[in-house]
Amino acid sequence: MKVIETKIPDVKIIEPKVFKDERGFFMESWNERDFHEAGIDAKFVQDNHSRSVKNTLRGLHYQIKHPQGKLVRVTRGEVFDVAVDIRPSSPTFGQWVGEYLSEENSRMLWIPPGFAHGFLVTGVIAEFQYKCTDFYQPNYEQIILWNDKTLGIDWPLDKGSPTLSEKDKHGRNFLEVELHAPKS
């Protein structure tokens, strides 16, 4: 597998080796030894799978306690995936990284704990799968507005506004949310 650095050093693009032939393909989506050698020491406790239609935007989500690291990938379609550094002591605090993930490029994105996460479906449909390093804790979930002016995320929208869930419509501005609380 190939690990590609992003403008935020803790967020990594993973390009797995994909073996293709006339029957289809094979790839390892997780190999603890290889990821450890790449500097990603993660213990995953939960796998999630969502399906969304074009122009759906999910996020920007994070948990103030029990922060989740996520290894994300798309198994059908395409998304524009975003990670926002919400660690106040980080030199990249308030910065974001956006990457296209698709079934064609087989890329994965490693988003460590301490980041808000969201994605926009850019294909007709997308199946999005991700591993989490901690369990979902709805009592600690925070949502940053997808179009927060402070962050200035350049979402690749075709036209108009994205389709949002009710809870995502009521997210808060970056300067108003409770930020990542480091583990004590």
C-alpha cells in the first residue's frame, strides 16, 4: 500500500494495492501490520456503512468525548471527503483537507481522533464505509455547519444547496462549537 501525505500531516491518503483481472479485483482494506508500519496505530471497534444519493452532504461531525479516528472509503460511486482539524493546540487548527474517494480510485482516508468529518456525494449514488476507533456516543456528538464561513470549505456542489439531514441543518458555526477535548 502507498501512504500519501496531505497538507495536514496527521490525515493520510491510503492507496491499497488492487489486483485486477477479468474476474474482478482483490484488495486488503485493512492490515494491522502494514498500517502500523505506516504510523497508523488504530484499534477499530465499529464498522459503518451508509448509502446516499447525489448532492447529499453528511457532516461535519465529531465527538467531544470518546473522539473517533476513522478509516473511510467508498465502495460504490464517489464522494468529496473532508477532515477539519479541531485540536486547539495543533499548528493546523481550523484547517481542512478534502479528497475525492471513489470505487475507481480505491483510495481511503485516515482521519485521526480530533477531527470533524463530512462528505458530499458527487456521483449518482455512493456507498460509504468506515471503521471507527471508538463507539458512537450521541450525547457527545457535535456538528459544525457544512458552509461555515470561518472554515471556508470549497465543496464541489453542482448547483444550489446540498441535501442535509435535520440535525446537520442545525449545526453550529465553528467559532461556537465545543471543540475536541483531549483524553486525560
